[in-house]
Amino acid sequence: GAVVSQHPSRVICKSGTSVKIECRSLDFQATTMFWYRQFPKQSLMLMATSNEGSKATYEQGVEKDKFLINHASLTLSTLTVTSAHPEDSSFYICSARVAGRKPQHFGDGTRLSIL
Amino acid sequence: GENVEQHPSTLSVQEGDSAVIKCTYSDSASNYFPWYKQELGKRPQLIIDIRSNVGEKKDQRIAVTLNKTAKHFSLHITETQPEDSAVYFCAAATGTASKLTFGTGTRLQVTL
């Protein structure tokens, strides 16, 4: 149980392109999903907390206009990196939590490479 | 905000030996402490967790201890095997949203 699917797994695109990443909870309803960024050989850094039906809560230093988050249903959250640049290249991972429970379950991540 | 420190950054042990990874946290309100194992290029996998009302938890070869007074918690892996080789992250959760703050990670290598 508690499977989280993330798509796509890999994206390579040109600078200036916008990229959308999907995160789905497959076998449970997730009122809260989280988006992280992980640079090579570094830890996971929380970017934002996504709540179903409301605006996302962004961490300090994360540009909300650049990283658009939508959580329109209890099983789907999307992260759109707008006008991506090479410095946005990273491993983006989502996680989801079953309502009322603590553990976060992670997706497989999306490796984003901006040329 | 919460700050989680993790040591050591790398750890090499021989197969069959024990491995211990230690973390400290700063926010006394943190109440949930998971440990994740991450293999290269893959998702973090929850291996064990502990809540603030418990001092120790064990699951087969893996155990976690928590000292709330000192604000530190540790992961213990006994009888290590080569497949235990990975990067391990500790984390601490605070607030109703249970936001996780991760440690910097420990690269564990189990040698034959």
C-alpha cells in the first residue's frame, strides 16, 4: 500500500521551456503532498507543501511564480517549473501522506536537465 | 525553523558488523523522526520511524533510539549486508502538516 507515482522520470529540454511534473497517490487519498528538490550528493530540500483545494505553502527562498503547484484532487499534485534555466536542473521528488498519518511516501523522482 | 545535523557523512563497515548513524535536531516541538534509505537515483524508502513518545523501536536488524532531552536520535543496523549499502537520511517532523527536515545524509558502504 501507499504507492506514489511520479511522471515523467526524466526530462531534458531547452532553456526557457516550462516543464510539468505529476505526482499521484495510487492507492490512497493524499490531502497533503510535498515537493522536494535534491541536488547531486545532497539532501532533500523541501520546496513546498501542497494541500488539496488550497494554495501551496512555499518554503523560504522558493519562488512561487517559478514553481507553480496545483493540487486539484486528493490523488494528484502537479509541479510546473516555468521558464526553466540550467540552474533549475535537479532531481525533483514528491511525497504524499495519508490523512491523519505521519509517514511520507515518495515518488520515484524526476530528473530535470535544462540545456 | 528546524535544523537537523547528521553524522558521519560516510561510513564503511565490514559485512556482519554494526553501523550507527546519529542525528541531532533543534526544535523541541518535533515529534516524529523517520529514517530513509536512498539508493543512487532512486526514491527515498522509509525503513523505520519513531514518535516522540517512544524511546526505542526495533524492526529485525534495524533499530532507532530517541533521546528527547538531548534532542538526538540514532539508527542502528546490525549484521550489515552488502545490500545495506546506500545513503541514509534522518528527518524530523514538526507541525500539523508534519513537514520533514532532512539531515545531510550518510553514505554507508558495507564491504565483503
